[in-house]
Amino acid sequence: DNKAIAARIAALRYAGHDLLSSPPVGFRSPERFCGEYETRPVYGYDDCFPTVDPCLYPGEEYQCRDHGELCWHQWHTEIIGTSLICSTDCHHPSVNFKRKLTFEGNSIRWHFEVTSLSEEKSVFLHVMHALIPQRKITGIEIPECRNIFDEIKSEETGLKSSAEVGEHLLAFQPGSFGMYLLKEIADGFVKLKFSNGIKLELRFDHILFPTLGIWWNNGGYPEGGQLRTECAFEPIPGTCSDLSKSFRDGVYLSVEPGKTVVWEIMWTVT
């Protein structure tokens, strides 16, 4: 019927290898509350919009949901040629959100559109929440940045370069996890090598997305729940994962009444 709840991407395969994490077996919610997002199976790809962290929508008393609004919505889906198009209306902010995946040989073009349905300017963050199998990654290249921030501990990491970040992540011990923000990145790319020989390169506009978020979970989260091994490399159009904080910092995306804003992110697999 061309409708889907959340329009999650459950699998994204290249040459028989899935680039995304798989559905958990026998899902159960964590024993302690870890946020609304964790009350559903966490895997694959979701769109986080208009925030990742739950927060008050700027200028309103509306509480934006954990990991955004869209993963709880019903979406319209259609296939046109080599493109998969998914769209849904969001109420806070009042916009139509569209994600168009176009498969071009060994590349995937992620095209996003936000169209205003409001009489006022709407502000938002959008984060691609693509969970990747963490244990299969053997090499990481990421851009240099102004500083490297530990979002969980709310402090500087002490890491001095992108190479140090890569080494730090690959050395994570089982049972540990972290969320890092590379702020004011010098370029918009991520290059990953996998143990099966596949390489994945992400390309994005670092002016539009000045922060690179890195989620790295080596079976340490959620504590006491169903432990997962996963990671995500997330271009963020703000200073952090929280829309309200990014809004106060003056770094966010917006769309004027009656207008549409668009952006694209490329994935290339070899």
C-alpha cells in the first residue's frame, strides 16, 4: 500500500555484504530506561529530525522526542527507476520531509528535501542515523577539526588529531562505548575499511555540516539491556546532537515559509 512505519532501512547490501547493522534476535527493552528510542529495536538506518537528543523545540513548549519525530511516523514510499523515495509530514516543525536514495553503480546518492508547511520559519537538525557493524571496521580516516569533544562526559577528549581518534576507536575494549563530536571539521568525508575488503567513503558539505558525530558501541550500551556492537558516523548541521543547544549556538538548518531546502550526501563502496 506504499506506506511504511518509520521507513527504516533494514538492510543495505553491496556484493552480498550488509553495510548496516542487523535486527536483534529476541529484542527486549533495556532493564533501565535509556530513552524512548531504545524501547524499539535499534538497527539499520533511521532519520533523526529535528533533533537527536530530546529537547524543547526552540520558541515553543513542545518536547521533541528522543532521536527525533520521524521514526514514529507512517511514511509514504515509492520506487521510481533506481530511486527509493520516502516522505512524511512532521508537525514540530511543520514540514514535509523527503528522503530519496538513488543507486548509481557503486554509489548511493542520499538526497534530502524539507518543505515548509508553516507560516513561520522552521529550524531543525537532521542526522543520518546509519548504524554500521563496528567489529568489521579495520581502518578509519576522518577530517581534522578544531577540537574533539566527548558528548557523554561533556568534556574535551585530549585527543589531538583525527588519526588519534581512529586509533582510539579501534582500541575500544568490549563492554565500552562513546559518543564524540569533531567540531569545525576541515573537510566533509569519512573513509572506512572493513575486514571483508570493502571500503566505504562518505562525502558531505562540511560548511553545511560543520560537526562530525561518531557513535562507537563495542557491546557496552545499553547497560543491562540487549548489548549491541555498532557505530555511526554522523554529519551534524549543528554544534551537537541537541537542537535547542545548537539553536542557542546559532548553528542549525532552517526553511522559510513556502520554501524547500535540499542537500545531498554520497556513499561510495569499492
